[in-house]
Amino acid sequence: MIFTDRFVYVHQPKTGGTFVTSVLFRLHDFRWTRWTHLQSAFRGSLVHRNRYGTFVYNNHKHGGRAAIPAAQRHKPVLATARNPYDLYVSQYEFGWWKRREYRRWFRPDLSFEEYVRVAGEAFGPLAQQFLRFHDGRVDDVRFVTTDRLNEGLHDFLAETGYAAEDIAFVRELPKILPKGKGRHSEQTWEKFYTPELKQLVRTREHDLFTLFPQFDV
């Protein structure tokens, strides 16, 4: 997670967090190098200061709301959220579930439909994971959704005091993928679903679609 003088950013996996982190690094003149990576691993966090104040990168990269230190909890919270249909596809294509430690639940040759069904049985709905990540509190979080990540992040930064000339690049910045892994532009999430599988996800993720009705398309 990242702490600034203006807000805290919490990074739930596969929700555009690499993009947000890269933007914040750039705005705060923070460079991620092999040396800063080693320092972060040793110290637990790195502190940098520029005209926008103090910037703290905490190497608890995917820490949720409960992991925010007491000294930071008074600040607004920024988070990213992703359409469940798209999130299942992103998880499947990223392939984390093929690792040896997950062989208890997943075979490495699963089809997408098999993955969706097994993931629900193994870990429960994405909605449950989402609420656990946010410690059951979502009313006081500013969510930027991945379908309008550039515009949403730009608007949030403008509202929190970043200069227009400094954040203009955010609107046009292309996708930034973790470790360069991602889908081709023609691999839209819609192409992965049958009507029956889409209905299964719609039913399973009812709570997420209630929070973000724009996702149910």
C-alpha cells in the first residue's frame, strides 16, 4: 500500500493497482530500481519527499484496510475495483492458480469455465474476498473502477490537490501490466463466457453487482 499526505492507496490484486502505483511514483518523483527494491525488502517501507509532501511505499503490497497503520487511518482511502466478469478472466489468464501450492484445488490445464467453477468452490465469491480486503467497510472508500481507470484516477488526484499540469499525462497513459503480462486487446472478457457461465457469475457475485451496478452488463 501507499501512504501520501493526502490519502492512502490500498491495492487489491488484479484491479489496476500497478497502473495507480506507477502514476503515484511518477508524481512523487519516486523511482523503483533494484536498489530501492532491496531497501524496501529490508526496511519494510521507503519514504520519499517532494513538493507534494511525504510519500511512503509500504512493501505490504496487497495489504487490506485492516493493515493500515493507526497513524494513517484518519486519511481518505483510495482503492480500485474491477468488474467480476473481467476479474475472473484476468485471474485465469495471469495463471497464478497454476502454481504448485494451488494444485490442491486447480489442475494446470483447466478451461476457463472449469476455473471459474473451481475458484468459487475453493475460495468463495469474489464479493467475499472484496469485503474481507476492505474489512467490511466500503462506504468511506473512494473507488476508481478499471473500466475508467485513467479518467477516474485523474479526477481523484485533481480533487486532492495535484496540479493540472502534473496530472495531465494520466488521461492518456496506456495500460501498465504487472510483469508485462496481460491479454491482447481482442481478448475481451465477453469472449470467455457462455450465457450459462455468465449467469453463474451474476448470481454468485450478486453483492458486488449491488455495490457496482454498472458492472452488470
